[in-house]
Amino acid sequence: MSPPTPRDAARPAPRHRFLWFVALWLLGVAGTALLVLPFHLMIAAAMHH
């Protein structure tokens, strides 16, 4: 087995890439929820009255 080349060492491990994907997905979901929350509260208040 040959030693890893610098190109191989620079490529992130599949697990590392998967963790980044999950983190960015959760960030997107949280950002969308925060963006929608004021509209949800306005609609809920309008329905209540």
C-alpha cells in the first residue's frame, strides 16, 4: 500500500463531509423556521380575533 499523497490528505473524509452536510441542513431548517415564525404568529393572532 502506498503512502497517502498530499491530494488524498487534502480531501475530507466521507464522514467529515456528511457531518458538514447535516450541519448545513440543520442551519437551513432553523433559518427557515426563524424566517417563517413572525408570519405564523401574525396569522395565528388574526385567526384568534
